Amino acid sequence: METGMISSSRSKTGRPKKSLVREIKANKHIYLLILPAVLFYLIFHYVPMYGVTLAFKKFNFVKGITGSKWVGLTNFKYIISEPEFWNAFKNTIIISFGKLIWGFPMPIILAILFSELRMNRYKKVAQTVFTFPNFLSWVIVAGFVRAIFADESGVYNALMTMLHLPQKSFLGNPKHFRSLLYLTGIWKGAGWGSIIYLATISSVDPTLYEAAAIDGAGRIRNIIHIKWPAIKSTVVLLLLLNIGGVMSAGFDQIFNLYNPTVYSTGDIIDTYVYRLSFERAPRFEVSVAVDTFKSVINFMLLFSADRFAKLIGERGIF
Amino acid sequence: MAKQDMESKTKRRSSVSYMTKRSPLDAVIFVIITLGFIIMVYPFYNSFLISIVSKAQYLKTPFMLYPKDVTWQSYEILFRTPTLWDGYKVTLIVVFFGVLYNMFLTTTLAYGLSRKRFPGKGILMNLIIVTMYFGGGMIPSYLLIKKLGLMNRISALILPTGLNTFYMLIMRNYFQSLPASLEESAKIDGARDLTILFRIILPISAPVISTITLFYALDRWNDWFGAVLYIKDVKKYPLQLVLRNALSIVITPEMDHVLKNSIKNKSPMGLKMAALFLSMIPIMCVYPFVQKYFVNGIMVGAIKG
Amino acid sequence: MGKKKRLISLFCLLAMLSAVFMGCNGSKDASSRANEKGKQNENTGNMDKKLKLTIADLSEYDVEDPMYKILAKKFNVEVDPVEISWDTWEQQANTWIAGGDMPDALDYELKPEKMEILGEWADQGILKEIPSLDKYPNMKALYDQIPEAEHLKVNGKLYAWPKLRGDNPYNSIDSKSIAYRRDWAEKVGMAKENDEYTIDEFLELLKKFKDEDPGGQGTLPYSEVSYFFGYIANSQYDKLTKDVLNYEKKDGKFVWIPAQPEAVENVKFLNQMYRDGLFWKDFYSTDDGTMIDYFNAGKLGALTNNWTIGRINDTRKSMIEVDPNLDFEKAVGIVKLKGKDGKMFNTEYANWWSAMLFNGQMEDAKMDRLMSIIDWMHGEEGTRMDFFGIEGKDYKMQDGKMQLLWEKNENGDLVKPAYKAQFRYMGSLGGEFNMEDPNVPEYVKNLYLNHIKDQTPEAANIRKRDLDLVYFKGKNMTKYVDFAQETFDEILQITISAKGPEDAESKYTKWVESMMPRVQKVLDELNSSL
């Protein structure tokens, strides 16, 4: 199937057809190896793929997606005609990039710190405990966040009052809300996020440490010259994938922590659309259109980031 | 011969034992981690306390340091939920077979895509990445599951999960960073691709394999939405769905009348926390097992020979 | 570049292939549906044939529920229940219908805004028309209690069977109100007879709550659950509310109520209240559950919520758990708040919620059987089963009077048997039955009833639901409705952040101006229909 198209275009670049067939034959065990996964994608992702057209159609329940009529950008216009959508769009981008700047490095730093701990048993327990917050839902975490950061009854402001320092409203002041998001996001996700880096660090060849020790290298040197290079490609990969996820800035977290006073800086696309579906009753094609909109932008971001990564010598995804 | 060599090269050592002498840095790291420890544990600890104290006690002190007025009522109520045990059973099946299935697809694809270029590799990569962003949605998936005859069957909770492209890329990235000399020396010894994969690559990739397995296990454990659409028989509901349904809180005033018969209004907070623990503890126990693959690293001996 | 072209063309090829693949089957489904639609069945009177019914609602599925067995015996049916999850209700309904798997009876969250989609489904043959109610007297009686049901018709036919909200059998007034600590009011010397307060008196009470801490735990004065935010401001201008559409006729044309000059008063009032500390400072960032917990734990002085009998009773139980010495009857009251003009205020509410839809492919015989079941459930026997349980096991009838056979728990309270099937709740002609729950003390029922009954048209300003307005069919109306939520979100914002009345007023007027372009679209639609 694919090969037919490839051979016809590749022959344009001048490669003789014969060696291509030979290449395919030589690699047949790889094709066989990846066949199950490819079949999976084909069946469960590409067969239903026609559903993406729903964003451009008015759904007729009887005629199905393929029988529904095209309505162009109507579903998109429904939502992008609202100024609140653009506020949400702006916030989505700012918050996602904020999380990249503040949140992304934390698991890495944590993994390195853990790898520097001497006591094995304590290290294991600490690592495990740091993953606990990952298992709590944001509904529950929000309760704690309020207990600490509420204007009047929160621990933080009580402390500030005691120390005669100015109080801050994290849940009611749009200026401080995002900081709260970054902070609580780190608390919740850093431990779990560090696992992949820990795994990578642990597969470093110990002879490298031996050699470094002989050269008289200290711990900081070890971190910079051994551990960091080991995890660099993982860091780049995850960074790229996160950039490709910018349009989703963390619905559960924001939904449970926000309130109307911080919509101006905290409302993101997903929370806005969620509210809309309750306040009014948009056709569900609208949410399909929103998802498509998000996906297109995410994809473009990923593509650009990947290009840039390759430009600076990193491996990239594509 | 090759096998013996490989085995003798695999020793377990900690990366820290090669460290130079102790320094004040140790103390600093220790303090940071210990402080972090406390703020990581307390919310979890408090949630557990809520699940075992009486409603009155929770109302008086929603944040506690130690339990007062202990009652196991919330857990009792949940254990009496008839479908709870079915939920555990279904979820365990889904996790066991699901993870095997996920890991098989992921490892084969990640390895296949990590080696040299082959005709069609570029296009394949593009098409795979596209699926991370674009998909048909609920209705086409529903129709597909229906057409495949998987309605109301547990395989409908397993097959569509296939593989997570994100994780596959992580694994592929790891394979790509393995030195090519590893493969080459084995090839010189006459080993075929599949042998290389199993005998050489996998053992060395234990950290990443166990990590991705952990991720998949958690994902399969937490799945619930598929069941909402595809499973009619409540005995086939996964654990998370059973608990969600048992606990759905009254959201709007209208629902008062509808849910007046149910147990939901008994001790919502205590019940919610008990459900949290029943659903989380099993999967949280997986991590310590996985840990042993990376607290102590695996030594890769000299490539030659 | 070649790679991209390849990618795009391959993508299109695959998409087209799968589209054709699916499309073929899609049309097959549609045509087969068209064929089935014509099927008629003459056999609509007797119950000889055993029928299988799939019913989807919010029940917790329990095949052992005796109710299903009773139905099986009485009506010769096999009920196949399908569970709906509350937070995925909409998705499940849409997916099942789109996938051709609509159950025989489907519980659906019908709202006026959804009438458009209901109409489409009706036109497309997805729904079965509800037959004439002459055969089903209980259904007819219930239908007469919901005048709004006329508006649920599509082309003169009824497709949705609405469910009666039985919580207020006396009138169609909403039960949202303020519950407060009467005992604390007495402690600070401000308790009023019959819980009647003018707004100034009530504000003074709240101030004393805050200053004198009668509760002993640092009394928080007042809070409102999120949905009812702004309730107390209706003491200033009672037309600005979320529950009834914010449009009214002024000089013969429709106007938007939030844009009226009086609406600003509400905003200034709330902001003033908040700055004076009469609102719990953290109320805006606290979730409803916690607010209710605080009231139950004796930390909050007054709370606005939907105080139905069930809610009041739950609060009573929680409060007594926290403080067994509490005399609830004396401790808690419901405020009869008098507005600026000395009258109480409230809104009319829809006395129904959610509706049952029926599969258009169903045979008439099955529909008849289903209707008979529903009819029975609306009647006395069925309603008794809904409220009290199984006859013979949970209650028995002696000389026409009912005797409860419920078990007692360790406190001596009667324990209601916990059956889970919700299908039993079919909007039974429940009015009086709701009052029959033996576990609810008389004084709780009276607390509720007195509050409702006192809101007569003479004593209160009741904002009515204009059904023509609510069911107005217009593109912009369907899309925007009345911006009620946006209005109250903005008012909340201003309440918390405005530094004074001028600031509040200018912020609010600026916001109203920014909304007018879209509001005008709806107003134009409405006015062109006059």
C-alpha cells in the first residue's frame, strides 16, 4: 500500500527501483516486527479518522457523520466569535509556557537530587513518597490549597499577618493566581515526573563515574558531565512533547482552583468550553471544533519546535 | 558464548558509591528532601484520617494531626457495594492483559523505529505522530467497537488502548541512545534481530522498560470512560467507574429528589476518601517494586568481547 | 517538501477510504431504520407476550432490586437496566443515539435550550411519540400538573415525558432561601418573631454575628452557595436573577434586565456587604460542600441554599452529630427576608426536571406496555413503592392506611430500605407523599412549609417564568439565552474587587456596555417577533 506510492515518488529523485525493492526485502524482519503496532494504529486510529470532519459538519444522528452536511467553519465561528474565548486562548498559552518555565525543570532537578542521596533505603522511601501527590485528585488537593492560601482562613495569610507582612490573595487576585497554579502544579507533579529521569540516570555506565573519580572530579562535575548528558535527549524529547501539548493547560487543576474573580488570567480554553456547555447548550460539534482547533495549533507548535531542535543539533521527533 | 559474556557483564552497583568524599551538600540535599517529604505526605495522611473518623469529627476539624473518634463505617459501606469486587476483578484483568498488550506493541514499535532507516519510516513516523493530535472522536470509535463485535466485552476495554505514542517515543529515544556497537558486536557473533532485542537490548533497558510498564499500569488502572460507552453489564465495570458511580455527588438542587434514596448523603467526605484509598493503594504499591530497577543501576560492561 | 506532499496525500487517501467504508454502513443503518419505522402492531391491549425493555437512567444498577421483579410479574416484562453516569450523561446519550443503540426508554436532561436538538431527533424519527394519555389516567393527571409540558411538544406531538419535581406541592415557588442560626440571633438579642427580618435588620444581625462571635469558633456571618450567589441582593432589586430569564418588556419592547439602572444597586449592595465583612471573606473561593460543612459544624451564621425538606433534614442530622445537645428546632430557622419595599421576594421555578425519551423504533405494543408501567408508577401503588419500599416487606396496607415495617437503627430511627433503582422515580404524583417520610420530624416539615406558604402574591414579589420567553425559538436566543451566568460571574468579580460604590458602578456599567452588542442580537430577535 504505502510502498507503491513511495516507489513512484522516489524514482523521481533518481533512485533505481530495483534497489528499493531489495531494501524492503532486506528489512522485512523490521516490517514484521512493527506490523502489530501498525495494524493497531490503522484499525483504531485511522479507520475512525473520518470523525475529524465532524468539526465542519452539522451532525445528523440518522445519517451519521459521513451523511451529515458540511457547514464550513460554522462550528468554529460559534466559539471564536466570543471575546471570552480569546481571553481563554491567551491564558492557555501564557499558563502553558509558565508551566514549562517553572514546572518543567523541577522533575529534572529532583531526579538529580535523588540520585545524589546516599542512604539507599531513605532514598527509596523518599522517592516513593514524592509520588504520592500524583495519586490525589485535584478535587482533594484543592481543599488543601484553599486551607493554605485562602484570603482570610488560609495558613499563609495568617502567617503573614503574624509576621506583619502584607497579605496576598492567591485565589481572588488575577495577578497571583497563575503563580499558585505553577506552585501547586510542581508540588503535585514533580515527584512522578522525576521517575523517567531517575530511570535514565540509573542506566548510566558506572565505569564513567569510576573514571571521573580517578580524574578527581567532584559531585557537581559528575552532575554536569555525566548525569546531564545522560538525560539530555530525554529532556529534549519531553520538552518537545510538552510544547506540543500547550493548548491543554491543565483542566482539572484550574477547574478546581479557579472562580470567577480570576477568570481574566486563569480561564483556559477547556474551562471556558466546559462552562459554556452548562450555561448554554451548544451542539457537540462545537466541542469537536474546539478540539480540532487546539490540535492544529499543538501540531504546528510541535512541528516548529522539532525543526528548531534539529537545527541546534538535537535528535528531534520526526 | 555470547550469552555467558553478557551475563557476566551484568552487575548491580549504585552510582553513588563512586562518589568522592562526603560534603555539606549531602546535608543540604537531605534537608530539602525531608521538608519535601512532609509536604508530600501530609495531604495524603490527612485524607486517610478523614476516611476513618466520624463525620462529626471531620466537620469539627477538617485538618487533623491524629485521628479522634475512629469509625470504619465508610470502608464498610464501600465493601458492601456489591459490584466493588467485580470492579477489582475487571480492573486487574484489564491491567494484566492490557499492560502486556501495551508493552508488546510499544517495545516492538519503539525498537523497530529506533534502528536504521528503512523505506517508509519517515511517513510512518508522521502518521503515528498525527494520531497524537487528531482522532475521530467518540462516535466513530463507538461504531468501530460495535462493528468489531466488542460491545459489552472486556476486550473493548483493552484493545483500543493499544499503545501510547508518548511512551513509545520515550522508549524509542532510549533505544536510540544505546550505542550502536552493542548491536554490531552481537551481529558479528551471528545473532538475529529478535535475539538481539530480547537478549541484549531488553535487559539493558530494564529501567526504561519498568518505568513505561509502570505508566501503562497506572493508565489501565485508572481507565473508566471506555466502560461508560461500551459496557452495559455492571458486573464488567472497572473499579474506577464503580467508585465514581457510587460517589457521584449531588451537584444541582434538582438532583436532590432523584438521589434521595441513595447512600450518597451519608458521609460524603469520609466516603470519598475511603474510595480514594481503595482505588489508589493497590496501584501505588507498584512503584516500590519498579524502583529496584533503578535505584541500583545496571552495569554495562566493556562492549568488546 | 516531497515528504509533506506524500503525507498529505496518504492521509487523504486513508481518510477517504475509511469514509467510504463507514459511509456505506452508515447509510445502511439509516435505510434499515426507515424500514423498521413502518412496523405496526395491532396487539396493544393484553400482556400475553413477554417483552424486554431497556431502560437507561441514573439508577445504580442492581438486577436484584425487587422492583424489577415486581414489574416483571405485574407487566410480564424483563427489564434490562442501563446505567447512566451523571457526569457523562450527555456523551452517553449522544453516542448511543448516534450509534443506533438508543434504549427503549432514555432519561435525558432536557432543558429549554435543548428543544432544538429534540426537534431534530423527533423529525428524524429517532423518538417515538407518546400516545394519547386517555388510556393512562395517572399519567394524564401528572401531565396536567406540568403546564409547561405543552411547550415540550414538537409539531404538536409530545416526545418527552417530563418528571415532576415533587418538592413543593403548594405552589411553583423556588425553595431557595437563607437558613440561619436563630439561637445565635437570640444570644445577640436580635431574634425576630417568626424569623421575619427586613434587610437592614438582617444586615445588623450579620454584623453582630461577626463582631460578637456567638458561635464561639470565630463566627463567619453569611455565605451563599455558588449557584445562588446574589440572592440577598434581590432585596434591592428583585428582577435580577439567574432562574428566570433576564428579559422583560418595557414600553412595549424587550430590554435586558442587567442593563437596567436598578441592577447597579444590587452590585453596589453586594460589594458594600463584602467590604463590611458581612460576607464570609473566603466564600467566593470555597466550594459548596465546604460551605455546607461549615454551617453544619456551627462555624457559619447564615447560608443561602436550596432549603428543601431533604436538605434541612440532612443539616439537622449533621448538626446533631457534631453537637448532640443541639435543639435543632430552636437553633435553626429560615429567614423571611423583606426587601427594600418590605415584601419578600422569590422566583418561580420549573416544577419538572429531566424527561424520558422513547426509542422511535419501538413497536407500539412495547410502548403501550411501557406506558402502562409508567402509569402504574405514577399512581398510588407505584408511588408507595418509590417512597416506602415493597408492600408486604417494608409496609403493609390495613383498612386503606399504610403501616410502615421499616427496621430501626441503633438511634431508634426508622431506616429507609436502600433500593437503588431510580426508574421508580418517575415523577410520581408525590406531593403529599414527600411529606410522609417518617424520619423527618414535624418541625422540619413545618419550617419548610411555613416559608413556602407565606410567600403569597400579596406578601411577596414573585418573579414569574414567562414560558413564551423561555421557549422562544430563535438562533441567538438559543445560543446566548440571557447571559445570566456571565452576569453573575461579573458581579461576583466586582463584589470582591471593587474598592467602593463608584468603582463598582463604573466597572459594572463598563461591562454591561461590552456585552450589549451580543445582547442586542437577542433583543432584536425578540422584538422582531412582537
